[in-house]
Amino acid sequence: ASEAANVTIRRADSALKSIDTGYGNDSSVHRQVSELLRQLRDTARSIKLLADFVEQHPEAFIRGKPERTR
């Protein structure tokens, strides 16, 4: 899952560069797609963090989040 997230981030960057070439930097399409790609990058990073955490702590799905002591 971690590698898939990295691939998604690279593809999103590539798509954004392609849109820059085709629609220009100040078009409505460019702004909307840029925002969409930013959200996709953020999502991919979050999934990568989750996948890394689960890889290190697979018991987290069974036990849940531990309570913090004060």
C-alpha cells in the first residue's frame, strides 16, 4: 500500500504538469484540478502513513488505540 501511495503521488504530479501545458495556469479547470490533485496527494500520504503504522503495529486493529496516561 505504501508503494501504491507513492505511485499515486507521482501520477498526480504528472497530471498537474500536463494540465499546466494544456489549459494554462490561470484557468478555472486548472484551479479545480489543482485542488483535486492536492486533495488526492494528501489522501495518498495519509494512506501511506496508515499502511506504515499497520505494518509496524498489526495488533492495532484488534486492540484498538491505547489510552494515554497522564
